Amino acid sequence: MSSATPKYAAKSTLRSIKNFSKGYSDMQAKVREATSNDPWGPSGTQMDELAQATFSQ
């Protein structure tokens, strides 16, 4: 486990708190997570879910 992992876990937790406190919808929160500055980028599952939502809304 690298020393950067706790840093990104803390950022993810803070992002979740912001999503809740600002009243973001579930889809808005997913977009925020997929477009975060985390070095590994969004997963294929996240990208597929966002792409599917693009056509259904």
C-alpha cells in the first residue's frame, strides 16, 4: 500500500460529504467521481453507466 492511498481515500470521503451537503443528485455525484483528479481515472463500469444515462435522460 503506497503512502498516496490514504490521501485519495480522504479526498474521496470529502467528495462524498460535499456531494451530500450540496444536494447533488446521484448522477451528478457519479459524474463528479468519474471526473475527479484521481490518477487512475474512471473505471470502465463508471464510463458505461454515464454513457447509458446520457441517452436515457
